[in-house]
Amino acid sequence: MFWAMILCGRNERKYDMSNENRLTEAASEKRKRGRPPIDISKTISLDGTRRTLVNAQYMFEAISIIKESASEITDHEMLWFSDDATQTANGKHGILEQIGRIALQDKYTNEQCIFFANCSIQALKAGYTSREIEKAIRAVRMAIRRCEAHPDFEWLRATAAQAVHEFKQMGGMDD
């Protein structure tokens, strides 16, 4: 009987949606969710969804930074050329996307992007997969973002320092 009323639209319970609407409006004002808007004019000619175009824009940004700083980055070709014996056809797009996000989303300097690129290359040489490196870069970005949002919490600063330390260890660049 209950299911028949719901399917027919005759549910006897009535809800006061005004209070729920106020709560969701307040929550949406406090917290912005989703992907930040970026200009995808360079990738608009490519096929795919908006998310694919945005990821391509991040990759193009990373490649641009790496090519401009080629003298400071040794073996920069490792970040976009794929070895058939060790990588799938997707190559290392995730690493490039994360470096592009560092530049466009997080507004890091070129020197910081170069650090992430060099450390990623060293981790690739050490035998880590591109997926593991991508996860490590994302962990560093998120830890630093949380730390910047709440600078008074010592635990968050320690977490960010630990994420950077682990990423540097992957590339053998630990001090």
C-alpha cells in the first residue's frame, strides 16, 4: 500500500521544505564545491567532455612550464614520453595534470613547479609508477591547502611537512 501511494504520488506525509531550503542555501554560501573555472580556449578544439578539456589544459600548462625551464629540469622527456615496457598507453598524464594544477589552481611559482617536476622524474627513475607519483603530488597539494586554510593548527602543518617529506623520499631527494 505504501509503495503504491509513493508511485502514484499520493504520499500522505507533507514536508516543510522552507526550513530545509534555508539550511541548504546557508551551506552553499559557506562552502564552494566543484572545480574552479579555468580558461579552456586552447583545448576547445579537442573532443571530449569539459572535464577532459580542463585536464588537457592542465597538461598543456605543465608542458609549457617544463619546456620553458628545460635547462633546470634534467630528463624532462620522461614526463611525457612513455616506455611501452613499463607504462600503459595513457603514459604520464596524471603527473602533468597535477603539475598544471599546481600552477593554475594553487598559483604556485614556476620554481615550485620545477621542484615537483624534478622530484617526479627522480621518482620515475627510482621505479615508482606514474599513478603513485600523481597520488603523492595530490597528497602534498591537499595537505598544504588544508594547512593554509587553518594556519593555527600545528597538526596540519606537521601533516603537510610529512607529505612533502614522503614525496621527496620517493625521488631520493630527502635532505
